[in-house]
Amino acid sequence: MTARFAGRVAIVTGAAAGIGKACMHRLAAEGARVVGVDRNEEKLAAAIAQAPGEMIALPCDVADAGAIDAMVGEVIARCGAIHVLVNNAGIGNPSRVRLHEQPIADWDKVMAVNVRGMFLMQRAIIPHMLAQGGGAIVNMASIGSYRATALSSPYITSKGAALMMTRAAAMDYAKDNIRVNAVCPGTTNTDILAGSSQETIDMLVSRAPQGALVEPEEVAALVAFLASDEAPHITGGSYLIDAGRSAG
């Protein structure tokens, strides 16, 4: 595998499992010094133990501004720079009910992680990217940024916000050599599906014209491309990887 990220430092949030873990492993395999961030310290340590290359585990709750500032300060102290941010941390709907039935606490929890956390990470890291002359940010949005699903209003709303936050940030920093893009996966074969019935999984697969789930490693490959020097003029974009589901 090429070393597109040799000498660079990357932070990946939600790195303990699924897409975040795959992104962390991909960037490390391509030469990056990767900082894995997650609330689950035990799972994060296990994910890093399986990864190639140089890794640092820093447990952190992305909904906590003070914790993020402390974590970013530690990264700068230990690594000296932050070249790549993969804003992957996110949660789904605690309750599958209609909008007016959504508990306020559940709504606030989803927004705190999926929207506020994404904002706080960028807020803490962009000043360092400005000081060093540039960087690349990839925000994890979703097919749900484009199409709604019943009984999922908190998640769908949060992913719509993630897409527009990406575009706004790309506009803000276009002349500062900081590129900001979004990746929008469809249903992905992660641990989230582990408790699903075969009937549910078959239904999800049937929605996609290719008749397949997306694999986390596919998403990681797209993230790595967008964060690399091979995409110098790609910013403000959003890239679906959904086995064709959004095509029609």
C-alpha cells in the first residue's frame, strides 16, 4: 500500500469500531501517525492493538468541549501538528418513533454527538491547521443527509446538518488550504447490524440496486482519497457510497 500520509498526523473520532476503526487502520497503513478517539476506552485499545503503524489512543467524549480541547492539546504536544481530521463519531436514534413522540432527551443526545461534536472537533483543530498552512477534514455524513427515513427524525436531521456544516466550512477555509468534504455511506456492515434479524438484513440489502451492504473498508478507502494530496481541489463535496440506493 502507498504511503500517502507519511509524516502526517491524523485524528479519527469514533475509532473503536466500524467505519472509524477501518479509517484508522487505513490511514495508519498508508503511513500516518494516527490518533484514535472514542468514549469506549477498552474497545479503542483493542482496535488500536489490531492496527498497523504508529497509533495513539486518546479516550474522549466529542460532546464535551473541555475534553476535546484537552485531547487536541495533548495531540499537539506529542505530535506537533494535525494534518487530517476524520469526524466519524456518531450515534443513531435511541427511539424509533414519530417526530412528535421523540423524547427531548433523545433528540438532544443525538444532536450533542452528531452535530455539536462535529462542530467542536473542527473548532478545536482548525486553528492548528491554519497555523501550519493547511489540512484536510472528512466529515461522516450519511445517505440520510439526502433522503429521509420514517421514525428517524433526530438522526436524519443531524446528518442533514453535517452535510451543510461541511459545505459551510469548505467555503470558510477555501483560501486557507483547508479542504472539507463529507462521505455519505448507505447501510454499512458494522457491529450495529449484529443484533438484527436475517429478515431485516435481507430487507436492507434489497433496497440497494447492487444488492449488497457497504463494507467499512470501502468507506475508509474513500476517506483516505479525500484526505490525500490526490484530491487537492476537492472541497465542499459530498460522496455517496451506498450500493446504488440513492440512484433512483
